[in-house]
Amino acid sequence: MEPHADDEIIPMDTGGEEEVPRQEPPKILRLDNSVVNRIAAGEVIQRPVSAIKELVENSLDAQSTSVNVVVKDGGLKLIQVSDDGHGIRYEDLPILCERHTTSKLSKFEDLQSIRSMGFRGEALASMTYVGHVTVTTITKGQLHGYRVSYRDGVMEHEPKPCAAVKGTQITVENLFYNMSARRKTLQNVSDDYTKIVDLLSRFSIHHINISFSCRKHGAARADVHSVGSTSRLDAIRTVYGASVARNLMKIEVSENDKACSDFKMDGLISNSNYIAKKITMVLFINERMVDCSALKRAIEIVYAATLPKASKPFIYMSIILPPEHVDVNVHPTKKEVSLLNQEVIIERIQSAVESKLRSSNDTRTFQEQDVESSAASQMVISSDYTQNSSQSGTAGTKSQKVPVQKMVRTDSTDPAGRLHAYLQMKPPGLPESSLNTVRSFVRMRRNPKEAANLTSVQDLVAEIDQNCHAGLLNTVRHCVYIGMADDVFALLQHDTHLYLADVVSLSKELMYQQVLCRFAHFSAIQLSNPAPLYELISLALREEDVNSESNENDDFNKKVAETSTKLLKLKAEMLEEFFCIHIDINGNLARLPVVLDQYTPDMDRVPEFVLSLANDIDWEDEKNCIQSISAAIGNFYAMHPPLLPNPSGDGLQFYKRIKSSGNPEDENIGDDTMTMENEIDHGLLSEAETIWAQREWSIQHVLIPSMKLFFKPPHSLAENGSFIRVASLEKLYKIFERC
């Protein structure tokens, strides 16, 4: 009997071992062009605002002086962009919407000198694959225009003669009609229309000689309507309102260093009177609207450090560079570009912004209040006191008089109230204020609840919240830095009280909390030369056994170093994923986490830190493991006193070298008769002075501001002597009244 096709084939008995059929590798297929084009279209045209951006840029490339946009249902139902540019030639209409057809360049080298907004020839083609596109255009000298519809990159019919006004009108209907998943995610019509209005607003304040309008289909009034203007400030006033325009300052930067930075920037930035809930940054590079997160972050840092109450600025900047210094082909939607010497350019701009903000601080307006004419009322009063006074007793025409023993006389913004006014602690050559220092005054704002989804991390963060000391929290939030009392304790003032704060303990706890808040969301510090774990651990063990000369200890330390290195290599994946501690396959430490933005720990303590990771971590229990690693990182990043002794005071003796001027061959000469002279090692002394000055800068401008923003002091700090009240103005008055 012949087997039937539907008969079941029973495998033969092979001695109890079942044969597993081999699975053939999947066959590689060449995708159909329609599939390729639709995939590419979804990347180029991500949402309606992407299509409008491409069409408006095409209008600008066509030398238009007027661009009008009409939108229906957030752009999903209808997008219509009309301009008065030079139009499209009749001969070019058949290939207008084919992929990679463009009039902007002819060979790849043209990208190095490109000045037009478009260059790939993908935008219109992409729109035809996800929507229905109709083009109406007329060129100069023609008696009539032409209208043609496109689908999947080709014309649906021959161009038809029609009446037309100068320029081109492109209509896109039923966007994403064939991408149901994308269309469902874009159901928030108002949100998409808001993005479109914001896009046109940004174009209008840069291209001030071009009129822009944007309105909803059927609406009589445009939501954006700018008329060509000669003043950028007028354009901003028209689009963003007078309240924004009157609080802007002009800023300019120019560099002509061909080898390092060759650029010109002009713009407008908000002053201290501008208050907003979020930052607005309008950036154009070589006339192209782009985003630059690094520049935006750098400017935010300066504002947060200089104007904390106005830390969400309005920024407009236009940067012009040589075309060959800009790579425009780095993003599918051209929203980002790559700049040559980008770090140097950002630093120059950040420095100029910082200088402008500091010089304009005196323009800040404050609420006025009437005070009685008295000797006490003529003293300098802090801004906190002014606010409290205005809230407490302005009901009557006569303001309340504050007792002199409760009046805070130190202005936190006035350096005259700090120890630096009386002590010359700054080493020679250290600038009082520089951009490099200000860039370290980072005000990182992160929500701990968004840090990670691990229950153990959330439990640890919850423990921090539960253990927070309310009274100490209020003190930390509103304290004023006075100066360093010694190598460990800083003087802080809160209200009429003076405190001694252990900066090592405080910074250790702050870093621990920040590690948990940034869990699995760290930026990285890249080590210029990856450090072998074995050598780091060996170095740390040798430092522990510095007084031992036993060979047995050396053998033991080698075994410990080998075992610890193997352990950390096994845990490398977890350390990198959650804590951004990168250990390569060769056992080298290559990256460390950023715990406070742009603050770098003391790298002399890396061996101790690596040894702690190897020996002090409970790798079995998840919560204990995360807690102990976070504590180890917190201890490493804490602001310990530098290893070099403090050159001020008795520490100066360390930097003296004893030099004998006697005859070393004369053994009869005693120590009392030898002539000795002390010589200071100025190189080592200068290095120590710089390190200690940088540490105090970090304490004043990184640690204290970060504590005010993020720190939740535990009860232990109020009980273990880390935070001590040493003086009270009220009590001092009682003492001096007896004298």
C-alpha cells in the first residue's frame, strides 16, 4: 500500500533516544521596494509636525517671503503648506516625489558645503508612502500652474493645468492612513497642533524677513501670524508676547581661531526677571533649526548656578560656522548636527552667558516695602528676610519693627559676610570666578521615584524619606555658607544661628542618596587610561600593610588580588547596568558613574574604592547588595580632605626640605654646630594649594547647593556630632548685655 499524504508517519524506535530535527537557519530575503519605502517613510515622517518641518524648509530653500500653513485634526486629516517661492519646473514634476531626487546637491562632496535645508530627497517621497500628496505650482513667466497628485512616489496622473498664484502649494491628506498603529498613537490632536504652532513660532523669530502664519482649517484667526520685521525683538514680541521680549538681553560671541574654534553666535537670553516653568531654547546652526542637548544642558547649569530663581530661561541663538565644520547628515529628520570642536564652542558660549548673567544681576526688580527709619533698618537685609517680612505684616500702613537680636545682618549674595573677606586663603593664580568652576555648580533635578523599578531600590529610597530629620532639613534648605573652620568642618549660617557641619559625613550621605536616586540612570566618567583591577587592589592592600615586611603577606595579598579581580569581572555586567561601573573583559576599570554632574571624585582613592567593592559587598541579598555598593560609591565620592596635608598653618612643615651646608666627611661636628636651612618645595606646595582650593570651591559651589536641592538629612547626623549649633545671636545678645 502506498502511503497517503495525510497519513501520520511514526518514527522508528532508536533505543529510547528521540531524534531532534535540525532547524534550518531562516532564509534572507530581499525586501520589496514598497516595504522598504514605507519603513523609511515611517522614520523620516514620525508625526505631522515632521512633515510640516520638511515642507517649510523646502519653502525656505525656494527663497519664499511668505509661508502659510493650514492644519486639520492636528495634521492627520490635512496639512497644507503654501509659499511664494520660485516654484517647481514642469519638467521636474514626474520625478518630484521619487526617493533621492533633489536639486540641492549632485555629488556627496557637496554635503561639505551644503547651505540648503534639504539635501536627501526623501521627505516628499516619504509623505507619498504614508499619505495622499497633491502639488500645485507655478514658475515665473508661466501663464498658468500645474496640479498633480502622487502616491507611493509616482504621479497618479499627468500634471493638469490650473489657476495658481506664485509659488507652490503642497497638500498632504490622510497622513498615516496605511499605518494604523502609528495613527492610534497620534490621537491627541491638540498636542500635535501645539507642536506645530511651536515649530512655526521658532521659524518666525529666526527668519524675521519672512512672514509666517499657521491656523486650523476653517478658523478665521491664525494662531501664528508674523509679518516681516527688521527687529528680532519685535518678532519675539509678536509671537511670544511682550512679557518675554522685555526681559531679554542681547548676547554675541565671535571666535576666529581656525585651528580650534571658528564661529559666530548672536542671540537673546532672558534675565533674572524672566520666570517660567520650563526652558525654551530656539537654536539655529547655519540657518538650520536643530537641537543640541549638550549646549542646552550647559546653559541650564549656568542659570541654575547664577540665577536659581530664574533657572528656566528663554534662549534664542543663531550660530554660524564654516559649512565644512558641520556634519548635517547625522539624524533621519535632520534635527541634530555634529560640530567640529563642539566642546570648545559650547564652553565659549557658556562662558559668555555666565558673564552676561553676572553683569546683569543688578537689574533684578524686587517688591518694595516701607520700613521705619532706624539704624537697624538701614543695615543690609537678606532676600529671605525681606520675603518673610512682606508676608508677615503688610496689612497695616505701618510695618512691624524686627528686634535687633533677631535681625540677620549677613546677605548670602554678599562676599563680605564670608570668611574669605578676612582670610587670604586663595593661592596665587587661582581665578576668583571662571566658567570652568561655574560648570561644576550643577543643580541636578531628578525625581527619585522615577529612578528604577526594583522594589529594593524603592524600599531604600523610602527609608531615606522616613528617616529624614525635619528640623535639620529646614536648616539645610535655607543655610548660607560662611567658610571652612578646619579641614573637615564648614561654618554654615541659618537664620540667627551658626553651625559647624562635617562636610565629609554630609557629602558621604548625600552621595549615597544620589546613587539611589540615579540608580541605573547614570552618565559616565571615561578614564583616559583604563586601570587594571589587579594592580589597583594590590596597591590598596600594600597601603594597608605599609608597616609589614613579611613575604607571607605579599603572597597572601597576591591571592586576595587575584580572587577579588575574578569576582569583580564576574559582577561586571551588573555593575555596569545599574551603577555605570564599566570593567572590560581584560579586567580593567574603564568608566565610573557621575553622581553629581560634572563633579569628579579624588582619583587617588580609586584603589581603596575597588578593594571595598571586592571585600565589603553582600552579593547574595539584592537589597543589601545595592545598599552596600551605594555606600561604597558614596564613601568614594565624598569630599574627603586631600591626601596632601593642608599647606596653611602647621601643614606647611610637610613641604620644607632640610638642606645641610656642613661637611658630611667631618664626623666630629655635632648636630648643634651643623648649619641647616629650610627650603620649601614650591612645586609640591603649589599643587597642594590648588587641590585644597579646588576642594573648598567644590564644597561651596557643588556640595552646599546640591544639599539645598536634594539632601534629606537622617536623624543620625543630628546625634553624632556631624551638625552642631555653636552660636545663637539671641544668646550672644544676652551675654553682651551683661558686659
